[in-house]
Amino acid sequence: MELNEIDDDIEAFLVESYENLNQIEGDIIELEKASGNGEALVRIYRSLHTLKGNCGFLPFPNLESVAHAGENLLSCLRDRQLAITPEIISTLLQTVDSIRQILAQIQATKDDGDRDYSALIVDLTRLSETKQTPKPSQSPVNTQTPQKDTAASESVEALNQEFTEISTTTSESAYIRVNVNLLDRMMNLVGELVLARNQVIGFSTKFKDNNFAATCQHLSLLTAELQEGVMKTRLQPISSIWQKFPRVTRDLAIASGKEVEVEMEGAETELDKSIIETIKDPLTHLLRNCIDHGIELPAERVACGKPSVGRLFLRAFHESGKVNIEIGDDGSGLNLERLKGRAQQLGLVNAVQAATMSESEAMNLIFLSGFSTAEQVTHLSGRGVGMDIVKSNIEKINGTVEIYSQQGQGTTFKIKIPLTLAIIPALIISSGGNCYAIPQASLQELVRLEALNSIEMLYDVPVYRLRGNLVPLIYLNEVLQQDCVSNLETLSLVIVQVDNYHFGLVVDTIEDIRDIVVKPLGKQLKALSLFAGATVLGNGTVALIIDVVGLAKQTGIIAKQKQFLSENAVNSQEQAGDRQTILLFEGPQGARMGIPLAIAFRLEEIPASAVEKVANRDVFQSYGQILPLIHLHKIFGVGDRFNDEALATVAETLQIIIVSQYSELSVGLVVDRILDIVEEPLTIKGIPSRPGVLFCAVIQGQITEILDIETVIRIANPHLLQLATHG
């Protein structure tokens, strides 16, 4: 036999063995749930028998020995000579792990290695020899009969197995195994065909030939059908990764001392193979999170009136051209106050952010890098890594993940991902004379501005008011350092979304939405976070595909996690009709600012001469107290125009707002002018414009910065907060 023939035989052996092994593992888990499942026992025995038989032809003696010992144990179980016990289940699963390990060795070296599995074989043999004696209530058995019955049963089983194999071969004759590399090659060729189709259609618009136009239309239909057919060949059912979850659940439940059962729905839902590989680890981590953090210990569940066995469910279904995956549990749910407290303890958010964030924002804290509710690091959790990786990996394939939780009832993670990444619909735009593509999954809406004066400037940040909400704008030509297009009478805005965050992308022109073939970037461009790939347009030009998340991060719109938490933080207050009293004042450079009146203790006007120096810091005396003085001109970066003496003499009198962030701490804010006290819903309409600002709102029709007093004090004098919080 030639070397190539040997390699082909080994490859075929590995493919069949892995399929058998996955089936064996699933059947063992089912066997543990229902020990009387005779069909599962027969399937396990036959699969292991087939694997053992194939070993002898190649040969792989090490693998054959392990499989033979396992087959003997299964033979005793099948003949009801042994009762199924947790020890037997664990040993069988250990056998599966060992066989998988040997198969990996064969795949790497074409040899089954010399690793010693004698201890496992001894355990399997010991369990096989622990025969049960018949119970007294059972009928007497003739000692000579079993031999004849056993021989007969083996003969019948051989015939049944032969007929089963013939039937299986007939039913599976419509299927063949195809190398994945060949499918990838076909997909690439179809992608090139789509590009050629787009170019031909582009040419057809230049000619007034009806026959040519009809031929182009027919070519387009055939290409679309071929594209759909090839894409279907790459689809795999999600069960290809779900089939491992019952085993993972069992091992994690035992390790954490819990009882968990798994329910699966929609396992036949199909996805592209590349996406299957990408979501395997994120889904596994979500499952681990549900078991470790969600489902309670049996005693706790019983005390709460729940069944002792926790429920873990997985659902998958198609909806609106996307695949929806849900992983959830009926455990304790998320304790939002605990999440906020833990986030503050880890320094991920401050007290003001925690107090103003909505329920959904509090739940999303678990996706912050470094966040963990575990007090101690274990082999399961506590390191603060994992959930942030889950989110980033889902976003890499243009997917989203949302959390729904109710305390005491459980938590559900809902994931939405595209069917494929190879060919996607995208919006074609131009900037600086070049074309770019924006994936349709990131688009919200398109806006054409006729009046350029509708764009406002908020401290060098252009914003546009869209239906009452402030949308920050990014000029694509500035980001790409291109020459600006002058004398534009109109502006084209592409409103895109990142998580729950919206911003507008200003472009030169908006073309149309087309199906594009995603090509990976070369090594020289992979470090650019602005682009996710490239494509070839119908006219033959190359267009870079914009990575919306990377663009937002690079331009600073999503520079800090605080901005994620602050946006829309009090929308729930507006919906509930919760109105707050706001103290409005004028700050540096005529900025319109405000703070909740609840933290403003009183208003004072003092002569500039009343400002004194203590430890080189401004203070003043008020009602028997010595209060620190904070000049907002210094806090917001314009104090370099003034020296300390000039700040105290820039006006004859100073208007002071006495604020009390803590009962032990009061400070005086120096403002330019007190404006008004209003009662309005405090609704976030924009991102924080700079450090010291919690968010931007529209009050009385004007953009107003709501100050983050804690941050302002920290910038002015961090020592004050230390005294207030620890004193």
C-alpha cells in the first residue's frame, strides 16, 4: 500500500472515529439520565465496536486496547449483568476523553503513540468483572440455557446489525463527505463570480442593447442561485457545537456541587462554518457563567421553593435574516445593586454613574474588562476575563449580545449573528474621492442636511439634533486625513450604531446598498482598526470596509467605558415622568452648565478680596466654616489664561455655589453667572464632552452640560474626597 493511500485511510478513519466518538459521548450522558435506555446502550456498544475493529486494520494497538476494554464493559451493561452507576458513567466518559486524546495523536503523527493507559484499562476490567447476582424475587434460571440464549442472541444481533448497516448505507447514499478546503475554494470562486457579475451589470448601463440587458439579468439570477447553493454547502447545524454542552454541563455541575439539566431547542438551525467556529468559545463561556453564577446550590433552590435541579436552556432560530441564539437559566438572576457595588469596588465606575445608570446598563457591567462578582479566583471564575471577550468576539462577526434578567427568576443571554460573513449587504459611500463600504448591520438611517447651520458645536465636537436627541458627528475625510470637499450645499449623514450608542458619519456622497464579497486585509493593513476588510466594486476599484466599532474608538467617541454607562442613563426617568429641579449657571467660555438642585446647599456672592490661601489653595470663610474654593476655569482647561492671582481679581465679586457631595464635605464652585432654576426631565441627549461632565442634556431648548461633582472635586483636590470617604 502506498503512502498516499495510507494517509487517505487514516484521514477517513479519523473522520469516522470522531463522528462515532461524539455520538458515544452524547449517548453516555443520556444513559446517565435514563439508565434503562437500551437503545443508547446498543448505539454506544456498536460505535465502540466499529472503532475497535477499524483499529486492527491500520493498525493502532494502543487505541484498540482501550476500545476493547470499554467494549467489554458495555457488553456487560447491555446484557444487564451490571447496573449503571455514577462510577461507571465517569469511567466511560474518561474512556471517551482518552480515545479523543489518542485520535489527536494519530492526527498529528500518524501513530497512536506510546502513552500508558493501563490504569484506565484496569478500571474498565474491574468494573466489567463486578457482576451482579440475581435478586431472590427473580425466577430460577437454568444454568445451561444462558449459553444457548447468548449464542442465539449474538447471532440475532449480528443479523440485526447487518440489516441496520445496509439500511443506514442506503439512507446515507445521498450524502458524501467533501473536504472543507474544497468548499472554501468554491466559495472564493463564487465570490469572484459575484464581482464579475457586478462589473458586467455596470457595463450594461452604458449600452442601450435589450439583448445584452436580458443576458445580464439572466447572469445575475444564475449567480444569485449559485451563490445561495454554495453558501448552503458551508452551513452546519448548531448541534455540531451544542452536542458537547451536555458533557460540559455535567462536569461543571459536579465540580460546583450543583444539579443541572440541559434543554435544547432548534439544534437543527444552520450557520456558516466560519461563524460556527467563532461562536463556539463564547457560547461555552456563557454556559459556564450560567452554571457558576446563575444556578443556585440545591439546598438554596429548595429553600426558595424551586426544584433542586436547575434548568439550563439553549434555543436557536432564524429571524429577519439572522440567527438568534438564547442561553439562559432559572437561577438567582442578576442583583443590580450588587453589580453596581462591585463595579465601584473595582474602580470601574464612580458613585454618580452607579446611581444614574439604567437597569440595562447595570446588567452590561458584567461585560466590562476586569469585572467579576467572585470574591476568590477559582478554576471556574474570578479572574475578570471572559465576558468581555464574549462580547468582543460576537461583535467581530457583526453580532450583538443582550442580557435579560429578573432577580430570583433567572438570566437569559440573547445573541444575534449574521448567517454568513463571506458575502454581505453593505452601503457604498465616498469620501475624498475614494469609495468605502459600511456593513448594513451597523446602519440605522441616512440623513441629508440641506441647512448646514443645523449643526451645532459643543466644544469642538460637532453635533446634530435628530428628533430631539443630540448625535455627535464624525467627518470621515478628517479621520482619513483627506482633503475636504469645499462648497458643499448639503451634507450626507450616515447614522450608525455601536451597541446602544449612535453617531453620525459625514461623507461626501451616498451610493446604494450592494452585496459585497469580503476580502481579508493584507499583513500591512491588519493593524488598522478602522477597516475590517476590503471588496472589489463593479467598476473594478477596491473599496475598504469600515469597521464601525474601530472608527468610534479611534475618534474618541467611545474612548471610555464611562461614556457607555452615561449615555441614556436617565431615560427611564423621562419615561416615568420623573422631573428634577436643575440649577443652571454659566461656566467658562459662556458654557451653559447645571447640577441637580438637591446637591446645591446655598448660593453666595462674595468679594474677590475674601478669597484666602491655605496650603497654596483657595478657601473662603462662610458661616463659621472654611470652605475649599474650586474655580471651574481651572477644571475645564482654560485656567492657563489666568494665573492664581488673576483668578481672584478677574471680577470684583464672585458668584459661589455651595455644593455638598458628602455630608462631611462642602465646597464652593466659582461660576460666571447664576442663570435659573428649572424643573424638567433630566434626559441625556449626548455624551460627556470632557472630564468633569456627567452628560449633556437639552434644557429650555439649549445644550446644557450636567456636571459630575465628584469628578470635579477629584480633579481640583483628590485629598478632599479621601478625607470625606474615609474620615
